[in-house]
Amino acid sequence: MRKKPQQQRAKIIVENILEAAQLCIAEQGLLQVTTPKIAEKSGVSVGSIYQYFENKDEIIQELLSRKSEKLGLALKQIAITQEGLAIEEIIPLCIQFGFDMMKADSGFFMEILKNWHGYNNSEAAQILEKHFYEVGLYVFSRFFQHWSFETLKNKSFVIINSTLFTMMRYVSSTNFLISEQQLKKELTLMILAYLEQDLHQC
């Protein structure tokens, strides 16, 4: 951001700008969004927007960073509050949470995912990956206490990234040959088989 809002009034203006950007993306598509359209939707003048943001891309980056932080914290909350569940239950629960979040906000995330190549190295992507990676470390360390930290780190990285990539591909496409529930089942089986293989090798 060009300038961080300090006063409450300024914070409200920035929130209005970000909310308007989200609506514009969901309604019109990411590539059709412009700063004047965001200004019209938010009721904030273009000049005022430029006090806080350099351009449209900076608005979208800030919006994505905030949403990634919220999403990551929500997933952590699920992992913490479902400690009594077996790993066979936690995995599909987390996958379903991911699907639900990707389809939330009137198609906002769906539109972002269609253009994810432009954001996969962004701050938002790093925030999301960090939270999901930490969830993986937390969950798998409970069930696989014999793993060294290096093994835990490597396994978590592979599971989280391969699962996320497949889910993102699925949600952003319209021609997958299996249903969401079937994909959730297959991903769960794949992860469990990967973990089970490690158990047999130990």
C-alpha cells in the first residue's frame, strides 16, 4: 500500500475500497476490473483511492493478502478444535473446508483462481502457503511422533502443495470428469496411502 490508514475514518475508506474491489471481481471478472469501476462501486473518488494504492493491482494484492490471512487462521482453528478426531476424519474435513472457501464470496476466489498464474508468487500466496504448511506440521506431528522434524517438514510440504494444486485446478476448471465429493474421497485416500507407506517403511 502507498499509505497505511491510521485514523478510523481512513480505515473505513480502505475497507470500502477493498470490499468494492471484491464485488467488482466477482461480478465482472478480474480482467475487467479498473480503478474507476472500483471507485464507482465504493463511493470513494479515484483521487482518494490513489492516496492509499498505487494502482488496481495493489488493491487486489492487499485484498488477497487479507483474505489469505483470514482463510489460513480459520483452517488453523479447525485443526486445533478437532483434536479428538482421527486423521482419517481430519483430512476430508480440511479438504471440504478448502473447497467451501474457494467457492465463497460470490465467486471471488473462483475468478482469482482462474488467473492464479499472476499471483502464485505474491505475498498472498506466501501467506496462504505458510498457514497451510503450519497446519500440516501441527496435524501430522500429532499422529506421527516418530518422524524427525526434517521428515515432518518434507512430508507436510508435499501433501499440502499437491492437494492444494489439485483442488485449485478442479475449482477453476469446468471440465473435470469427477465430482467434488469423489475428488475429496480420492485425495483423502491418496494422502492416507502416502502416510501409510511411510509407516510400513519405519
